[in-house]
Amino acid sequence: MFDTRPVVKDLFDFFQDNPDYSNLPRKYKISVNTNIYNAGHAQINDLAFIPATKVIDGQLVKGFHVLVGGGLAAKPYLARQLNVFVRPQEVVKIAAAVTNLYRDYGYRKSRARARLKYLIADWGIETFEKKVLEQTGPLETTGHDEFKGWNAGFFYGVHPQKQKGFSYVGVSVPVGRIAANDFYAFAQLAKTYGSGELRTANSQNLIIPNIPDDQVESLLANAIFKRFPIRPSHFIGYAVACTGNEFCNLALTNTKDRMREIAEFLDREIDIDVPVRIHMVGCTNSCAQRQIAEIGLQGLKLRTKDKKLIDAYELFVGGTLEGEGKFNERLKGRIPNDLLPDVLKDFLIYFRDNKELGESFYAFSNRVGIPFLQVLLDKILKSRTQEVG
């Protein structure tokens, strides 16, 4: 809706090296976003400023609504909205007030509860809002929410910019993994064809902005787009994975390599008319945002009959940040790593064969319900387990 970079810089300048905020209870995530498709995943941030408008003194003013108290991990919460409308020049004031409350009242005795979401859950949103306004003074009440939907952070393809004569290009980076030489190659392309700028998306992909329209075709003729396409397949292009046990000592399983293998397998085996968002995480901390995926896969260890520990996964279905948002729900059953690709294949073939035209997996899971999907998974697991003895 408008460029938020000046607002972000104001926030950065206020908080950076500010001794008043040098000892917050734990990590603290702030999102400032005016993309009308909620590319900032507002509902899972501690503090989020989202696009809004309000008519004030006969003039249409562009600004923000404010969400507080979102977060994932083992006990996820969706952020709640304060009854305020904030002009861009008021963002720092609101951010300072919210952060002051977190600093002064946030829980410190237990690391597991040292997040703003727990404070707001205990106080209630009305009490928290009252405390904020005590610091800021009176603010305008909410105006009109400008969100039009949720794009899950995907910007694939070529799109016109607001700046006439320029386009941006959304590029798929499979499961967010890219070698240094390939990243350098993209930087060179951005410099040659655009403004030298690259942007990252929280879907673990790239955006090349500021490409003159008459240069787009030449840009896309580069061979690198064969490996990093702008129109990826429906599984690998929408697969997200955390770092996994390759580099993280909290993760119980490999995620990056495994997610890519599975997504590429599904693309070979299943022809489908809609993308399916699959997120894989290696532990309950959920760095790959498992809870908002249409299909979430969470790694764990499983002890076999002969007492060996093997990698396994639990399956979650039906997550979204459309509207107010909804976290996905766990289906019972632990799926051994070696069975996971075929179990997902059978699960998704049933979806493909029984969905309505254009129906997403999220919509399908809502329509058929969790109990039905549990029965379906039970049947698939029983069949696949019998096949391997």
C-alpha cells in the first residue's frame, strides 16, 4: 500500500543500541508490512503493523492496525488486534509502549514462558490495550483493514511494479537452499538488469525488483532460471524446511535434504492443479512455521520393535493465515522416515482424486474434516506397514 522502509528505519534507529531495551526477557519479533496479501505473516509475530486506512477529518489516511502476542513453537498463539489506528509517524511510539510492557512485565523465571504471547494470554487483550494507551495517550480507533487475502509469502513469476515501466521477478529457491556461487550469480543479474537489489521472502525464495520491462525477457533467458524457476512445480515450489539436524543441535531429524527429496518425488508421481504448501520441521520450535502449513511434518525419534531409534514424522493438516488464521491439527500416527514419501503420495492422491476443481488442500481438509483424514491416514499407514512386513 505504501513503502514501509522509512518506518522500519525509524524503528531500527530507535531500538538499536538503546540501553532501555538491552535486557528483554527473550526474543521479540516485529513485523511492519503494507502488502495487502499479508506477506509478513502478521498473526505469528510478537508485534505486527498491518495495512489499514481510516477517514480522519474528511481525509483518507493510510496507516496501520496493530496485532500483538503471536508466536509458534510448542504452544502457538495467533496475535490479537488492538483497537487502534496508527499513522506511520506513530509507529515508534506504539512499538515503544508494547516493548516497555514486555520488558517490565514479561516472564523471566521460566525460559519457556518468556515470550510476549504468554503475558497477553494471561492479562487478556483488553487489559494489555489499556496499559498501552496509558503510555501512548489517546489514539484513533481501528479503521478499515486493507488485507485482501494471504499469499503465504510466494511471489513467483513476473509482476508489474507501481513504478511505471518496471517489473519484479519472483524466483523459486528449492527449500531455501542456495550455494554461494548461485547467490552471487543472482546478485550479478540484479546489478546487470535491475538496480542491484535482491530481496528475500519468508517463503525462503528470492525477488529481483526494478527490472525495466524491456529487459525482463533478456533476464529470464539466463540458464540459472532452469534450476531456480519463476514458475516452479506444485510441490517443490511450495515446500519449506528448517535447518534440521545438519546444522541445528535442537533438531531431531534431517529436514532440508529430506523435504526436497520428498517434494521432488511428489512432483514426479502426482499431477495436480493446485500447489500444496508442505512445511517440515525437525523439532517443536517450528522454525519452518509448521503450524501454518496445509500439511506440516514434524520430526521425532521412534523406537522400533528391535529397540532401535529411527527418524519419524508426525503429520499436521489444515493451517493458514487467511483471515484471522488457523493452526493445523495433528493426525495420530508416527510415520517412519522410509515410509513417509509413499504415505504422503497415497494421502495426496486421494486429495487429488476427490477434490473439487481449484480446491486447495486447506479448503479440502476443512470440507472433509479431521476425523475423516485420520481414518484415511490410518488406512494408508496400515497398508504401507503391511507391505514392508
